[in-house]
Amino acid sequence: MKFFFGIAFLVLVGVVIFAVQNSTAPAIDIKFLVWHIQTSLVYTILGTLVSGMIIVFFLWIPSAFRSSSQKRGLRKEIEIVEKTRKHDLEESRQRSNEKEA
């Protein structure tokens, strides 16, 4: 996970450097279906980057919830197994103490 955040941080630094160095870039025309927008190349690239980050975030949310619920379920199973193991261990100790007496 740290590796992923490191790569994301490096990409962010690269985009910021790009934006600062190209702040005087000429305007470009963007045409999409019936829309026509004129904006700076820097804003177009930054908008595309942010849109991609938002899409990845929304695609990541379901898997995060799924893994979180699986983790929670496994923890509950571990607690149940530990309780039954402890109970079985106490019973076997009592039986061995009864046999010795």
C-alpha cells in the first residue's frame, strides 16, 4: 500500500510541475457531442487527471467494502474458534484432573 501511495505522490508532483511550467499554454477547443468548450491545455490535463482519480475511487469503493466485511467475518470466526478451543481445553483439563483423583 505504501508503494501505491508513493507512486501516486510522484504522479501528483509530476502533474503539479507540468501545470506550473505550462501555465501559459495556448487555449484549445474541446468538442464533445453537442458541447464546445475552449480552455487551456493545462486545465484540460488536470481535469482529465482528476476525473480519472474520481472514477478509480468509485470503482475501488465496492471492493474495499467487500474486503472489509470479509475481514470482519473472519475476525468473528477467529473469536468463535478461540472460545471453543478454550472451552475444549478447560474440559480436557477437568477430565485429566478427575482421572488423576
